[in-house]
Amino acid sequence: MNKVIPIAAGLLLFAVAAWWFLLPARQAVPADDPQAVAVAFLGQVRAGQVDQAWESTGVEFKSFMGRDQFRLLVKKHPELKGLATPGEVVNEGPLRSCSFMCGKLKLAVVVAAAEGRWRVEGLRVD
């Protein structure tokens, strides 16, 4: 099971990247801060608002990770309920990968521009 999450996360990142690069018309990059979106998402998880956090994600995230899968992920990693210390934001074309540390747990929250704003489209837990 431990090997499934990194493989699944890699497939998700590939799918999101392919989807964005194949869009016929590029969308403008939103003015708001992508890391602030990732911080808000993790804040909802920390506050126990797991369903609300899942609802705030984009279509690609929801198609890859259903609500029940997300609940199980959060349950499996209680570190997610701790304070998330922000790291760097890596520009990956139309995506932004925002890194965080939750205790000893390393996270990458992938956000993408959708409908004029940033949305969480991926989550990698290492």
C-alpha cells in the first residue's frame, strides 16, 4: 500500500500536467497567491473539515481521489492535523507545486489555474 500512494501521486501529476498542456486555449494566470490556496486547503484538513477541503479542490483532484479515499488518506496520516510549515513554490508550467512540512511528513500540494482562480489539483504525501 505504501508504494501505491507515490505511484498514484505520480500518475495524478502526469495527468494534470498533460491536461493543462493540451488545453486548446491557455487561461490567464490568476492574480491570487497559489500558496495561499494550498495553505487554506491544509488549514481545513487541520481543522477537521476534511469534506470541505475535498469540496474546495478542482475537478482533476476529485476525479483522481474520491471523497472516501481522501478521508482515508487523512486518517492514515495524522500529521496532516498538525501545523503545516510552508516551503518553496515550484513553477511547473501552468501548475504550482507548494511544499510543506507537517512534523516529519513532507507534502506537495499542486495547484492549477481554473476558471480564473487557483484550485488544488494534486496532493503528494512523502
